[in-house]
Amino acid sequence: MAVKRASGRGATEIRPMAAKVGVIPNADGSAIFAFGDTVAIAAVYGPRQLHPQHMQDPSTGILRCNYDLLSFSVYDRKKPGPSRRSQEISKVTEWALSPVVDLEGFPNTVIDVQIYILQADAGTRTAGINAASLALAHAGIPMKNLVCSISVGKLDKDLVVDVDKSEEDFEGGEGPTDFPIAKIANTDEYTLLQLDGKIQPEVVKKILNLADKACEEIYEVQKKALKGVVQ
Amino acid sequence: MAMSTSNLTIETLNRMFAEGKRFDGRALLDHRKLEVSFEVSNKAEGSARVKLGKTEAVAGIKLALGEPYPDSPDKGNLVVSGDLLPLASPRFEMGPPKFDAIELPRLVDRAIRESHMIELDKLVVTPGEKVWTVYIDIYPINDDGNLIDVATIAAIAALKTAKVPGIDKEGNVDYDTHKAALPISKETAPISFSFFKLGNSIILDPTREEEEACEARVTFGISKWNKQHMINSCQKSRHAVFTRAEIEKMMDLLPEKFDELNDKLKKFL
């Protein structure tokens, strides 16, 4: 039976995506990525000398990510400044991206990735990762590949791709499960796995299949945005 | 979170894991010996001390009256916190919390909250106005690896023994009288499993040395709900990837590992 979504979307239908690079002239690389009403902007600065000096690694450069919501991106104004939530998302974003960047050629340096959410309708960390992946590529950082990220949800027993806020607040049955995933494009290597809810272990395989398909679509959108710059 | 493990140790562990061996003789997916005891503090509404090998943590439950959150007026509140005390390891320092100290209580919180083990709707005194806040506070006593999983067991054990304090005629909490048990599910109680990866090997319940050598971690909170195994929370950490085959293997392992550890845990409860 077809899953009914408040938005009228099909179960595997991603919200309209928008991606653009080169949106912040000061940055070495930058991008905007949107899933419908969720809009993330990212900037990359570096490689540049890492301070404090004792954090420098002579064998490689390091990636440092910062994610946060702008105060007016949500209905209840978010108090400016880092929260425990934003610090956690910053860290998992760093781990989601670091497997694709090759920073051995930049010892003692840092590459700073700044991600901010302009408008939030769930899926902010996944939109942020997609934007950051684009910004890193736009900055010309050596990368094995792009990282693509999507949230797959389970509403009671129904699986849906790209959960929005109304779905995140779903009630009834087995409740809502939100499963943000990131992977290295065109591989079976996953770099972000996070989950809240109630999900049978055997269903995770189906979730990965849905995420794989969605990531193929996201990858095409990312590639198109990057090619736009080259042409 | 300085990774100070020598390359020699990492190479040795990598080779041993590939052969299915560990320094302490365990198989890769074996847990160390579990011990659970209670009543760490008679001032707490419930408390427990959990040892897994040499890793040890205490958890205490405190209840206080407060206002409900605006988005859940008919539910009690749950607050999980933890502090990586310098008591427990030379690695831990005073000062603002580092990432590990932020992540640990958040992972315990999500495992418990999403499992719905605590029946928060039964912790309402006056709907919309006055509800109980359940505080779960977790402290390590000795860190020898796998602290998140040990912290979760300590929290669950403490919850199992927790009681709700009385309320006197003026409406204040009377911590000397405890009447009812804390309303918790009989069936559902989450356990946390952190899988650690080094090279192509995956292990459970690492010692501190093993944990520091590993390149990736993924932590799952899992419980039983309506007779089914349900994953309630998940978080991958560190800079290496997990392949689809590895994730599927962990999905196969989780139910049996849950049943195995849950049986051991039940003996103490």
C-alpha cells in the first residue's frame, strides 16, 4: 500500500533540491544546499596554519567542522551560540566528511568548514553535509569523492525518504524514527549513521537501500552544481 | 581525545584482531565480567554501581517537582547528565566538558528516551503545571574503555530500583517517604552496544587501550518492545567508515548480543 505523506510526496521522493557553489566570495569554497524548506550554507577556509600550535599535526592537515542553526531558522528562536546538540552535529559532520578528504599534503594546517542553517524544516545535518561536501570540492581540496547525505524515516511501519518536520513529529504505532545517513558517493561505505526511534534490526538493510538510491540523486545534483562553475 | 597509542600497539592489535585474538584472551565480541550492585547513595531515589571488567560507573536517580516542557504538558521530564570526573582517569580533566563528556549523556538519554522505558505520562502531578523531572546522573569511577555502554547499564539498573518520593500537604517533596516505584516498563529496558573497528575487525567491549587504537565506533541502543528487538538510537563516531556488509553483520549480531547481556543483567535485578 502506498504511504500517505502530508506533503503529498511519494515514499521515496526527496523534496525539491537546490544546490549552488561560490555563494561566499571571501571563502576558499562555499555552497548552498536545500531540501525543500531546509536550507544550509557552508564555507570552507583553508588549508591554513592551525592555532594553537600544539594542535598541529606534522603528518597531516586536519578537518574542523562547525554546524549551527541561525537563531531565526526555527519557530522558537534558537539562542545564539553553540549548544550540546550543535557541538554533537559538528563532530558527526566532521566524521562524515573526513574519510574523503586527503590532507596529508598539508601538514600542520587546518581546513575549517563552517555550516549554518538559514531555514530549518528537518534534515538540517544532512543538508549541511551535502553543502559542506560541495564547498570542500569547490575549494579544490583533494577529495576521493563527494559525500552524500539523506535522512530516511520510519513512521509506524512505513519507510519514507527525506523526513520533514511534520513527519518528525509523527505519533502512533511504532512512532517516528529518523535515521540520518551519509555515504561516500558510489561506494558501500557509510560515514554518518545516527538514529532516534524504534526500528527492527532487519529493517536497517531496507533503509540502506533507500538511502543508496536517494544518494544517487543527490550526487547528480551536487555534480551539476559543480559543473556549473567549471563551464 | 588525544590518540596517544603507539603505532606498534595499533599494528599488534590489528594483527591479533584479524586472528580473532585479544590481549586478555577474550573473543572479539565477548564482554568482560559484569557486576551490578545497588544503593550507592541512600539519598538518591535509586542508584547503582556497574563494573564491566575494570571499567566502573555509578548512576543515581533524583526526582524533583517542576513545570512540564511546553511541548509535553502531560508528561514528566527526563534529564540525563554525566561528567567525566578526573577521579576516574588521568585522561579526564577539570574544566568545560570536552566532546566525549557531551556525547556520553546524550547517547544514554537517547537510548532511554526513545525506548520509552520510563512512563513519563504517569509522572504528572497537575497536568500542564506540575510534573516530576527524572534526573539520571552518571559518573565514571574507573575508565578502562567502553564507558558509554557501562553508563547505560548503570542508568538502567538505577532506574529499576528507583522510587517516587512523597509530596507533603504544602505540595513540597518529602524525600523521607517513598511510596510507589518509579513507573517504568516491565518489558522494555535498553542496553547499549558500541562496536569498535580496527582494520577489518570489529570488537565489542574494548579496554581503554583497544578503544584508543580503534578507527571507528558505532553505538546502538537496543531494547525489546512488543516482543520485538528495536534499535532506539545509533551514532557513528571517528574517522573511518563502516561498509554495508559490516552494518548488516552488526544488525544480525545485535538481537543475540542483547539477549545474552540482558540475561546476565537480569540476575542482578
